[in-house]
Amino acid sequence: MLSPTLMPPTCPTPSETIAAAIERIGPLQGLPFEERLWLARHGEEIVAQPGDILFEEGAAAERMMLILKGEIHVRRNRGGPMELFIGRAGQMTGLLPFSRMKAYGGQGFAISEVWALLIHKSLFPEMLVAIPSMTQRVVSTLLDRVREVTRIEQQAEKLAALGKLAGNLSHELNNPASAAQRAASSLIMELRANRANRFKLVNLCLSEQQIRGIENWEQRILSRPSHRDKQDAGALITLEEDLRKWLTQLQCEGAWEVAAQLAEQRATVADLEELRTMLGANETAVSLQYFARYLRSTRSVDTLLNSTARIFDLISAVKAYSYMDRAPIIEVDVPAGLDATVQMLQSRMKHVEIERDYEPGLPRISAYGSELNQVWTALIENALDALAEIRTGGKLKLTCRLEGEMLLVEIWDTGPGIPADLQDRIFEPFFTTKAPGQGLGLGLDHAMRIVRKHRGHLSVRSDPGSTCFRVRLPLDQLQAY
């Protein structure tokens, strides 16, 4: 149903002029003038100004539209991958003969001044008789429309998958990057503090015997495991408070900060008393200040090393996942590909128990490595989506073993399962059980295409609480390619 604000022109255009303009419609080029004149006489001429609504989303589609002038945008307001469609002068769009279109997929509005000709569906049978070549022209247009929509939907699916991977990766990188930043900031503070107080240590004028005593004392303290290795919050707080009181009585500057570092290294009041027997009050305080800064600096360096190592591991996982700088067909370690995929999706698995059951000594297979990882991504994400529905975490199990001349990969989840009447349809393109805007129904279809490309098999078996996707891939590359 057209918008009630859309009106025919005040002065209708002569049919001959409309017929001449129809020649500029791409699919209708070459149409004899008499046949174009039939369209002009039987069609409904409309004009629209910029901003005018031509039709509403969900309204019944009843007319074919020949856009003679201007540009129309169709925008989805209810979500979905293809949010915007653009119709320009020279296009034949709307409801076409043989089309299954029932309703408009979005709201159509004019961007510029629009001049169009509408053909009601009740005239389609008469039109196909009057214009014999219209059948072929319409079918060609429908095929082009299907290819374009499929291309856009597939591109949207890939972008959505890329967005998920980018989100997972940024989440995983954020923690070590933040830790490294904090550690670097702390290290700079300690270096600046030691630089500001470097002359205090020089002015102590310690003897050789005192220097060796301090070194031996520090080495004993450093040989102890820190409280980081075995957390005991209550004992740590008590120890830190005892050390702070002792250092305050010693008139040690920054006693609370020194006490925190010493307590974490399991130094006790008895240890400080032992150091005090070798040094005076001022010498003890200055030595402990420098030792505390050394402890904090060392921990900052350890954090930097661990954080950067984690970042390097994530980068290695990305390279392994994408098979960057590798030939298209390579010898693929399938369990390693499964693990790389799990690492890429780690941020979604905080409350998910992961179980691996890989048969040892599995052979590598010749395959398109990056494409196989897309299969694992689709199947594991599908499992995680199912586990998210039960809100209790659940379990994800990855199995890989030999089965005859095939390599069998199983991806299990303890989600609610797939209804029996839908299990035969989940591999169909654009079929999805997810809410609108959350899935395009192309992930499993894409996975099926890749598995078939490798001459393999993909199947599913599902019951409530147990769903298993099985992928079988041939070992012999001569059979696979």
C-alpha cells in the first residue's frame, strides 16, 4: 500500500513521453515503442518530493516500480544486516512477476525529486501477454536481485564475524596491555624516587662488613616465595600492620609503603630487628627504603614481561588462526586450529567449562587452513550461543580422532538442543533460530560449503542438553582435491 501523501502529478505526462523515458530503464532497454507505450498507458504515474514516504516497512507489496527519475532509499527500522537499499533512476524494482515478495522490507522515501511508473500486480498476466520478452527480462532482474542480496548478506555475515573476533581480541589484549601500562608507570615512579634520594645511600658510608651483611640479609628475604604465590589476605594484613608500626617507631619515611612491599615478600619484624643489629636507625631506614623500591621495581618488570608475553601469545594465536603469510593449501594441524579458535573466543568462555579429547599423534591434513578455522569458529560460536541460553555456563567439549580414512572432529555443548523438526534446516542459507538482527543464517551454510570443498561431511545430532556437530575430513589429499 502506497503512502497516502503520495499523489499523481497535477498534469499527467503524455503516454508517449513516458514511453520514451522507459527506454532508460536498464532491464527494458530495446523494448519496442508499442510495448513501452502499453506500460505507459496501463501504469500509474507518481511524483514525489525529497523526504516523501513512498511506502512503509511491512506494508503489502502490490506494484512493480519503474524509476524514471530520482533516487529512493529503503531503510530497515527493525534491524537486520542490510539496513539500507538504494533505488536509482533506470531501475525496475518493487514487486516483480514470479517474485515471492509479500511485503516491503523497509520504509521507502525519496531522496531527490522522484518520477516513477507503477504497474499493479493485477495487470501482470496481461502484461506478460502484451510484452512477450517481459518474462525473460523479469527473470534476469530477479536473478540479479538474488545475487546482490546474497552478496550483501554474506558480506554482512563476514563483517559481523570479523567484529566478534575483533571484540574478543581487543578484550583479551586489554588486560595485559593495562597491566603493562600500570607496571611501567610504577617502575618510572620508583626510578624517580631512587634518583631523588641517591645521595642518602652514598652518605651512609657503610663498612665492607655492613655491606656484606645487608647483601646476605636481602638475599635471604628474596629467596622466600612472595604472598602472591599463596594468597592469605588476613595474615598479610596483620604482618603489614606489624611492620608499619616497627618502621614508624624507627621514623622511617613512607613507612606504610615500605611495610607493604616487605610484607608481600614475607619479611617479618624479627628480620628487621636482625638488620637493625648491623646498622644504626638512619642506615636501617634508608636501606629498607631502597630495598622496598627494588622489590616494587622487580615486580613491575615481572608484570611487564608477563604482559608482553601474553600479548605476543595473542598475536601468535591470530597468526595461527588466520594462517598469515602461509600458502592457501598447507599441512594443517587440526587440534592446533581448534585451540587457536578457542583462544580467539576466550572472552566468551568465562563461565564455560572446556574439555579437550584429542587422540595423540594425529596426522596433519592438506587443507585450506584459514577456511577450516572459519568452520571451527562457526561451530564453536553456535555452541557458545546455545550455552548462553541456559545461563549456567555449561560445558563445551572438543574431540578429534581418527575414524577410518577420515579425521573426525566433534564439537559438543550442553545447551538446550535443536528441535528435531529444525535439525534438517539449520544448514540452509538464511535460516536462523536467533532473534532478528542477531544472526543471518549464513554461518552454518558457510561452514557446510567449506567442508564440502574439502570433500568432507558435516552433520549434527541434538537432544536436550547434548548437541554435537561432527566434521569428517579425508586424510588423503588426492581424495580431497
